[in-house]
Amino acid sequence: MTVQDKDFATLADALKAHTGRFTDKKFDWKAFPSNVGYDDLARAQMRYIGAGGSPKVGDTSTLKPEHFTLSLIYKEPGRYAACHSHEIEESFLIINGALIVGWEKDGEVVEVNLGPKDMILNAREIGHGFRVDGVEPVMMSISVDVGKPLPPVYHYHPKDCAPELARTFGAEPGKTLKFDPEGDHPLQKLMTKYVVRHSELETHWEDAGFTRKIYCGPGGVETDTCRKEMLGVPSRVGVKPFSRDVEDAFLVLEGSLIVGWEEDGETVEVELGPRDLVQTPAGRKHWFRNNGAGHATVWYVVGTAEPETVKFEAL
Ligand SMILES: [Fe+2]
């Protein structure tokens, strides 16, 4: 299958237009109108694919979302995000720092502390908030499925309740439980299905010579939207061209990765460094390879939750 993309004169132009460079982008401190006037809620967003939870859907510097959005969120120590819910699923992948994520139901809150490469998928309609209690800022990648991008519904926003209650996501003193996979509380049990610890996640070695840790999708957190994986690509490892019937995206976390596209025998490649991304549309033949001396760690999002259909072959 080939993609006739009439918007671009050349394949190189098309690949460039589907590449998001960290250094070409800016963090937006005004992405979330509900935070305006509340310094404790301040956070910055860098949009790669779509607008995520921000209403800034008209930003022409971001890629058009198909099945998922992807952005970076930066939050400084002492700040928090007020408890809210969505009709969609939303994942937080921690890149740097430690983030407390709280889930609330009926005035009770379960809090989990997530570190680098840990993830939580916030379930539909579950009240959730987050807070930086650590000494360093948090950088994380947020993806939401874009079925019905409605504004978030706030449950405990400081405009409606005491700031102390908003900071604890709606838990009065004594109503906060720690995350515990062995815990008996229904909210602990529910959250256990949605929290991924990098160190506890099985590492699968592909025959093609790279590793996959499956965060969301068959083998990971159950979802009906998108697969999310972390790839480890050793130096001088790569795969032959493959295509999908949905879009996918590579976001490099560490090292560098070359992503290539092919159409009608013509090929183009782009090298990505940390926090650079390529979104490849459905049907496009593409591949990746690591031409660096060190390994690459890559966050990989695929626009379906169906089981993998690609059999990766080594270059
Ligand atoms: Fe959210």
C-alpha cells in the first residue's frame, strides 16, 4: 500500500512535515485556561501531535492527530494539577523527576509516586490530579485518544474549594491512601490495573535485535484505544520497511534514531535526537535504525489497541 500525499511536493517534504523537533518548539505556559490566575497550577505544554487536553487545537506547528495526541508537560516542584476527569483515556509517561498521581472517588484518594519511565493510564471518567512533591521538575509525555475531545470536568478546582483540598485532589485529612497493588480498597485495586512500573515490566527481545516493553495493549495495560511501548534499540540495529493500517509515532527519549520512509522506490531518512518525534501516517512504508554508538530508548505509540500485526525483520 502506498500513500498519495498531495499536500507535499516530495517525499522529503512530507517526512519533514511529520517530524516534530524539540528545538523548533516552545513550551506554552498558557495552554490550559483553567489554570490562569492560579500560580500553584502552572504548567507548560509542548504540543507534538494535536492539542491533548488543551483547547489550542488550531496550533499549526503541531501534527494532525488521527487516533492519539502526544505532548510534553513540564511542571515545577510544589505545583499540582487539580482533580478532573475526561470521557477519554489519558496516559502519563514520566521522563524526568517524580510525579504523584492521585485518583479520587467519593472523597477518598489513592496516590501513586511515579518515577522515570513509569506510566499511568488514567481511566475514563476517573477523577485524577497530579502534584510535584520532589525537588526536581517533572517532564512527562501525555497522550490522549481523540475520539471525543471534550473539555475536562473539574472535581476539586481551587476556584470551587479550599486550596488545601484541591492540592490533595479532594481528600480530607486521613482520606488519602498510598498506592498498593496488594491493597483491598476498590480504588487501589482499580489503579493497580493502570500503573506500569518500568522495572517490573517484562522485557521482550525481538528476533530483529531490539527490546520492547509493552505498556498499553495486549500484554500491558488493557485498553481499546492505542498501543504504547518502550523500545530499546542497540547500536547498529534496525528493521526492514513495514507499514500499518493506522498511524504510529516514535518519540526518542535517549540516544538517537534514524526513521526512514519509502514510496515507489524512493527513500528518505531523518535522524531524531532526544525529544524529537516522527509521526508516520497509515499505509506509509517506514523503518528505523540506530546508527549511533550508544543505544536508543524510544517511546512508541501505535494508533490501535489490536494485537501486533508487524513481524519485524532485522536490516
Ligand atoms: Fe487529565
